Amino acid sequence: MTQTSVPAGTDGEERTLEVSWADPRAALLRAFGMSRDELLKSIVDGDLPNPPIGQLLNFRVTEAAPGRAVIEFVPEERHENLIGVVAGGVAGTVLDAAMWIAVQASLEDKSVVSTVSLSLNFIRKLSRESGTVRAVARTLHVGRSTATAESWLEDASGRRYAQATASFLRMGGGE
């Protein structure tokens, strides 16, 4: 005889998720026609659509300025792994996106940066019980060919959940 049990607290119901997004290439073409200040304002105001990964993970940019960016993220069940903790890749993606914006916003020309390394450390459990968290990022160095940044996930009281550093390669434009 085989017995199947559902762990306490789970309903066994299947969940679904529907995600839609705007063509990221169209947004990129619009972005190239804007000044840096116009671009940053458009990102924060939502005039420039959230990229597909932002739609998928459900995060949004709330601040963007040269050398600094803030992304608001609400951990949900769909972001968690089997033990009820937000998957490292999800947290890393949110932190990376914030650092990318902080670095990209620091460039005065039309060059673009791409992440080449990312280091992530968790400080405490991040789950849906954590509530809304912010990925706060700041640049550490922006040079002719490379850049570095740091970021952290914190709740409204400033309690940190994870922190990251990243290196970026600068392509095109240059100083």
C-alpha cells in the first residue's frame, strides 16, 4: 500500500502565471534617442517599459541617477525554491539589474555595459514573509573600459537580506 501525503500548509493546487511585455528592442531604440536625464526619468516613471526580466520577476525601478539605482521587489511564492527561500538566481538577477542601471546611468556617452562577473552573498533568509525589499545599488568605479558596483537587498527598516558586487565591461562609445 502506498500512502501520499501533502505537507502541512500546502494546498496541493497548481498555480499559473501569465506574463506579457513590450518588445525590448523597440524600447532600446527609443532609449538611444534620449538624453541620459530623459532616459532615467522615463525608466522611473514607467514611460519606458519594464524589460522582460522585470516583468517576469515583478520588479520595478523606483530610483535611477548617475551612480545609484533602486529597484523594488516583492518576493512571492513563485520566486522560492523547495525550502521556501527566494532562489539565489532570482535575488542575484534583481541585484544585478540595480547595479547595471547605476553603472549605465553613470555613462555620459552612448556606450553600453554588460555584466562580466557577479558575486552574491545571502545574509538572512529572503522569502515572501520578508515583504517588499529594495535592491539599492551604487557604483564603485566607472572607467574607460570597465566598471564595478555593489548592491544589497534591504527591507523598509534597513535590514539586509543579501549583498552583491559585480564587474562590467563597457562597449562602444567610450570616454
